[in-house]
Amino acid sequence: MGRVFLYTYNVGKYPADLNIMNKFKLAKHASNRTDSDIFAVSIQEVPHAEASGFTTQGKTWLHFFTELMYGRKLSLIYKQYMHSNLFMVFSDIDFAGFIQKIENRNVWYTMGGAFGYKGTMGTRFLLRNGIDLVFVTGHLTHGQEYLSYRLKQYKQGKTCTFDDSRDACSKRVVFWFGDLNFRSVRKLTGDCFTMKEGKDLHGENPDCDQLTLAMKNGTAFGDFEEPPVRFPPSYKFKVGTKDYDLHRVPSWCDRILVKTQNIPYKNLCYDIDEIFLSDHIPVYANYDLEGLLKQDPVVPPVCRFVEIPPWTCSVYFMCQFSFTNKYFERRGSNLDWIGFYKLPVKSFKAPENWMYMWSCYETNEAARAAMDDNTQLPPGSPKNYVAECNSLQAGEYVAAYFSVKYNTVIGISNVFNVVTSL
């Protein structure tokens, strides 16, 4: 089995507040490692300063969620900005080593596709057991009267599901979540003043909702499924309160949908998180997917590290590695890099130290050993490479090889200790 936790939040351009980090339901679920294996987070409307890169790193929503998960020994595996949209995936280092490659696609809607303030992002994780895990997330056009625009944007965004991929797997899971912005019928929710009043409205009147109707009649998301909606509308709130702002019809704008192929699944929860920083409140779901992380059969890692022994801080660090299937000759790049990470790993894009592949060198130890034994290396024997770096500080570490072509780490070493002295 494998469990995936999904969390979507339109933050309404409000900055992150580190003081309320532990109030998020995401923190609770991440603290209980039996709850989920993979955490996917979609944020819409991050502040313009963050989207443009003009704010300090410590004040961004990326920093907020990275610190939240790092405090629970979970690593940032992948992240992508598309203007004011942010998508992140967190897990442990075992999952990072279980990925063959990561691909992404974007569709922009704002100003005829010139900007991505409204848009859809698709991220495909091809796992080493041959399963496609796809996350589609983003932000569709707002406004009750613009249903036709949302339906058009859905059709444009379908390319982000990777359904047309030439190497699409026979076993697939696709989650589509975010601020989809489908609205409810005014006569049903127009008089809702509090969350309590709106809690059971969708379950009792499923046809009140534009998205539910579109799924039913096949105009959008016809091949997706959604658990019963038993939570109050997630929009629009008076900021900082539990009361709705009735200048807009209270609606279930923030949704999480799923479709699978040859993978049975069970929804474990689908609910709102009572965080009132914005005029939206977060929505989350947890799914149990049969065989998602099954280890047999499995494709071997592309990069293999020779076991790294205990090391000392005073000694220049070095490690050896090789590739399967002539990866470096066929798909490698001199801009691939080897990172050295202190545990727990905060982000696989932020090692303690690193070096490009162009600065590594080939070792002749295997050839020298063969000469000493008067033997020859078998044709096609993998080449061994050496990576060196300045001495590391004391602690537990792993080394990992990041592939530019595959957009992920394709090999992780054993855990090794660096001590002040042996």
C-alpha cells in the first residue's frame, strides 16, 4: 500500500505566519508517519513579492511548508512555482530514491496564456515499480458567471494529466486539485452566514454545485471521482473569522479529485482545515492506494554508490559511484550534480555541499586490479567515478546523484557518519 495526503490552500496573497505552523492539519498528519507516505501541497495566490522573487526566503510559503515538514523529518522532494501558484511534494529519502524521473507541464490562462496567475500545472512521477503518480494542480477563472471559461480551461489543462505520454504506464494515479473555482447555486448557499450552517448542504443537495453537475453530465472531469463533500463551503470568508462574506455566494471552490487505472484506492478523509488567514480555507484529503510503493518488481537505481565508510571532519571527503545501462554516455550531462546531505534532508535541491559531474573524474582502480590479476574487464563493464569535496561537518549524511535529464535524484548512498575523530 501507499498513502498520499493532499492539501490545497488559496492564501489570498497573504504572507505566511510561522507562529501558527502547528495549527495546520498537515502538521498533525505529517507527525504521524503511519498516516501518509507522500504529501502533496498546492498553494494559490502567493504574494506577488514571493512569486517575483523579491521577498526574503524566510518569509515565503515555500519556506513555511519546508520548515513545517522538516520539523517532522520529511524532505522537500519537488517544488515548482508558476507565477502565483506553488506546488510542493514532501516525503522521506526512501521515496526520493524510488523515483525514476519527474516531468512537468504548464498551461497558462491569464491574458491569453501570457501569464500563469490562473493556470494548471502537471507533475508526473514515474516510479521504479512502473507506476505513474501524477499531480495536476492550479487555479481556474473565478466568478459564478464564468462557468464556460472554466470548462474551456479544463479542456486546455487536460494535457497536464500526461494521459497522452508515449511511455504512460498501465498503472496510473492522477490527482487534480486546487482552487477550481466552481461555484454553487445562490438559492442554496446565499443565506449561509456561518460554517455550521453550510456543513451538510452539499451532501444533501449535490446538484447545487457547478463542478458536481459538470462531472455528472461529462462537460468536465467526467473520468474523475470525488468523495462525498461533507464540509462547509471553503469560500468566501471574512478574513480572520468563521463568517462568510455574502458579497460572494459561499461555494466549494477548493476541491480534490482522483482517477486511477488498475490501482484500487480508498479515500480515508476529505475535509476542511480551519485556518482563517485568507478568504478561503484549506481543503485536504488522504488516500490509500494499493501497491503504490510495492517494491517487487522494481527497476534498479540508475546510479549506484560504493558503500561509504565512516569519515572524519579533518579528511577531504570522497565517494565512488557508477551507472547502469551506460546512463552517463546516453542521457547524462556535465551539469548533473552530486549532493552531500546532512540528515534529516530538508530539500534535495539544497545540499550541504555539492559538485557538478564535470568536476568528477573516472577511477582506474578496477582496471588496475584486473591488470594485477592478469585478467581483462568484461566488455561494457560500468565505469566508476569519484566525487570529492571539502571536509564535512560532523553528523549523519547521504550522498545523492541529481540528473538534469530526469529532474530528480537517481541514486542515493548508504547513510554514513562523519565524526570529529575516529
